[in-house]
Amino acid sequence: MVTRLLTSLALASAATLPLAATPAFAQEKTEFSVCWSIYVGWMPWGYLEESGIMDKWADMYGISVDIVQINDYIESINQYTAGAFDGCSMTNMDALSIPSGSGVDTTALIVGDYSNGNDGVILKEGTSLEEIAGQTVNLVELSVSHYLLTRGLETVGLSEQDITVVNTSDADMVAAAATSDVTALVTWNPLLSEILAMDGTTLVFDSADIPGEIIDMMVVNTEVLEANPDFGKALVGAWYEVMSLMAAGDEDALSAMAAASGTDLAGYEAQLASTEMFFTPADAVAFTESGDLPATMEFVATFLFNHGILGEGAPSPEFIGVQFPDGSVYGDENYVKLRFDPTYMQMAADGAL
Amino acid sequence: MSTIENGAKPVAGVEHGPPPRHHPLRLINRAPSRRLAVFLGALPFVALVVAYTAASHVRRLDNPSDRLLPSLESIGAAFFRLATERDVRTGDITLWVDTFDSLTRLGLGLGVALAFALVLGIAIGFLPHIRSALAPFIAAVSLIPPITILPILFIALGLGETSKIALITLGTAPVMIRSMAQAVIDIPREQMVKVQTLGASTWQIVTRVVLPQMMPKLIAALRLALVPGWIFLISAEAIASTSGLGYRIFLVRRYLAMDVILSYVIWITILAYLLDRLLLWWSRSAFWWSHLEGDSL
């Protein structure tokens, strides 16, 4: 009997053991892995891996960096948060709500781009945002689409009380848009342009109206970065090598990224047009150090708090501390979990990598 | 003829050998006492809880705010909050609204599937012409994963309740129809011959011979359909919804609120178990004669 009890216990613990094994933080190591998902501004990560540019930079620092594509965006963030990866591509909003909200100290290592029209509000009936009042709106709830809509509603004196939000999977957004009972929706590219190509759809608000608020980044675990600066240097160095290829219009690189995102060169370039890529590290540093970032993060934190996403224990939007390059902190200074640190991007700008 | 020990029947061909020195009960004939049975049944559950608690504890030692494996207390607190407090934004008590909406969808979806299974199952099993016409088609349709044709369902039925209910029905009805048809075919030929010699019409055979024998089989098919039924319910609610158990799970997954997800998972498990037991109880009390052979799980 006792044996049987022990056997089942041992089996059960063996099954859950991988869950308990978080990476040994704050330790020097030589093998790293980062994850990314398909999005116009993150396609370079796939190219970094397949072109061997990442390996070249990793070898230079005597480490190895594995870049893994995850098909589901949220799952990639959850995997990073759970400790399965040392870094992951995500937006400023999701970085604050998921890893930072879960107590994982996270640093925005590379500020890659901001959405400048890649996210938008579409109406089937009506040509201005005011007309959205009273409609049901299909979107991925609690995503940047939801944030964009809330910011848009504010600009026309409406609030979420004036509409009904229907949580709709991004995978089914295009099919949903084709049905007659969907009259208003919010989504991102390439879905956005696909839906706008349908008859009778009008773009009434997009992220170009709130430039610089939806930021796409590569974030890494702060403790891993502090213990292994070479990891940060290799990632940043490799990233800006590909950025310079893109800025120069390197057809091989751009075609490879286009193919990986399921479109052709023209389609990918169209998506890039509504993305404000920071091709040079100096631009990224300037954006990160600009005075607008704290205001943006306050908007984001307020949105997350109002929707109950900062966590049950969150008494206010200032629950989680967000640190900016000048050392100033929005929120709790004793609980800083998200850091905008341009140190490594500055090294790239100075040619010090 | 050797003496019969332990109530075992003599087996042809072995009764001439010398009797074995010991007469141990074979493992298959030894049953645990009632108390031991309860203890054994509880064991895997206890092991799971212990293993979870340990893993959760280890993770939270590392990061007190870890959301992946929340403590049992915070799962309980999340459940209590969702079951008792009104949501600030909607004014509803989240858990009950979600449960009501989900059970309505599940009930309607399975109800429609049940009606199809009853009518088509009997028709296919009983009438050779209909069997020839529909059996291959139903067999083929039952192999289509319903989730793959979802965009067509959306266009045809809209994004509202109808397409969710249709997904559950599509996912469960074909298999139920096939098992009903098979059950009708399995009715002993002698019964059919006998009632026909007694002068029964086709309609009388259906209502007096086939239908009564189908009822317990229908409940059994429904119990089995509950499993895919829940899966399709959750998938449907994940795609486009404003309420429901699946909606909530996929929504809070966006910020890794595993305390909410796990309390919903436990709640769904309890609901599904109760539904299954309810159906079994109904079958046993109303159709006791079909439970005379052996135990049922």
C-alpha cells in the first residue's frame, strides 16, 4: 500500500517536475533562447536565424542563441513568462501586463518599431468613428486592438459603455468580417488590409492617429541580461546588421521575410509602410529616451488597470513600476518590473559591439 | 471430479489433474473492501494535488508573483470572487452568467444532436432504403473535423449563438446517429419476425419495439457525446463570444491568469461529472432492465 502511494506520488511529481524547473536566473551561462511570432516588425528574427547572422554574432561572444518561432503570439509570451525562454518579441502593452504583471523583471532590449497604421478600426456602415456608438465591435479583447479602440473612443468623447465588445479570435477575423452581422471591427495587419479590400469597409481610426503608443520590442529577462551582458550584445548586434540590410533594400533579406510571413515582396513592403521601423540604433535610442514614452506607458497602465489585467492584487495603475532611460519611474519604485534600457542599442549606435 | 474450491466452476479438460496445493484467488476475483475502494479512488487525486502544490511552491519561492502555478488558496479565492462578486463593468456575477450561457449552448447543441440521432438513427437502422441512402453519407460526414469548416458556418449562420450550437451539433450528431443505427440493427431478428407474425405495422414496431429499446442506448450515446460536446463548446466560445466558460478561459489567458483558468477548469470538470452521473442515474432508474448485465462505469 505504502509502496503504491509512493509510486503514484513519484510518478505525479515526475510529471510536474518540468513545471517547477524555472531557469536558474542570475547565473552566467552560454546557451540562450528567445522566441518570436509572425508580425511584420518581427520578421527579421526569423531571418536572423535562417541567414546565420545570429550564429555569427553569438560565436563572436562565445555563446549560442536559439531563435524559436511560436505560432501563437500569446502562447509565446506565456512561455517566456513561465521561464522557458530568455527573451521574446512582444508589444509594450503585453510586456507590462503579462511578464511584468507576473513579477518577471523584464527589460526592453530592442525597441524595434511602432505601429503607424498597422492597427485600425473598420466600420461597414458609417465613415467616421463617432458612428460606432451603439454597434457591436469584433476584436481580440484585451489586445492592442482593444487599447487602440479605447484611445480612439476617447478622442470622440465616447467610452466602452457606448459599444458592445465581442471577443473574436484573430484567426477567424477575416471570415467574421465577411458575415453580415459584423458591422464594426478592430484588427491588425495583414488582416486589416485584407478586410479593407472588401466592399463597403471604411478605416475610421488607426494607430497612425496615436503614433508611438503601440511599440514592438524584443524583451529579455532582466536578471539573465545582467548576469550575461554578452547575450544582450549579440542580440542587438545581430539585429542591427539585419536592420541595415533592410534599410538598404536588400532584396534577398526582404523576400525571405515576405515569404515567411505568407506574402510576397510587394505585400511585405506595404505592411512595412505602415510600420515605423527603427532601422538605425540611434533612432531607436532617441525614441526610447523621448519624453513621450512615460505618457504612453501611463495610458497603457491605466487601460490595463481599468480592464482588471494588472492582476487582482493591483490597487492602482501604478502597481507595477516602469523605469525609463533617465532613471525615472512610473508607478511603484520598489516594484520595478519593466525597464526601458537603451544601453545596448546605444552601444550599437556607437559601433561598440 | 475434483472438489470445487472458492466457488470456481470446473473447467473442461483440467478436472483430471491433481488439485493445486494452494488455492489462491486470482487477482481478477479479488475486490477491495468498500473503504479500501474509496481510499484507492482518492489516491491519484491526492497525488495530483500534492504534486501541484509542491511545483507551485517551488515556483513561488523563486517569484512570489508567479502566475503559471498559483497556490491552491489563490485558485480558491479566484473561484469565490467569480462566484460571489459582481463584475464592475457588467454588473453580473461572472461565474453564473458564464455557466448559464455555456450550459444553454451545450444543452441546445446536444439536444438537436439527440433529435437527429433518434430520428435518423432509427430510420437508418430500421429502413433498408434509408440506410442505403444515408449511412455512407453520415459515415463520411462524421469524419470531417467540424472546426475546419468554421468559416462556412459563420457565413451561413452568422457569428451569434446559432453557429456555436451548430458546431456542437455537427461535432456530436454523426457519431450518435451511427451508434443509434447500429443499436437498431443489433435488435435480435427474432423479435422483428415475432412482432410481424403478431400483425404489427412498421409504425407499431418503431414505437413499441425499437424505441423503448433505444432509450437507454440513446442516453449512453449522449453520455459519450458530452466529452466532444464540451470540447466544441469551449472552441466555439473561444472564437467569437461575449460570455461563457470557454470565453472567460481564453480571455484571461491573455494575461496568464491561471488562477481564474484553473478554477474554471475545476468547475467545468465538476459540471461535466454531475451531468454524466445525472444521465446514468436517469438511465438506471427509468430503464433499469438495460443495466442488468454487469457494472457500468
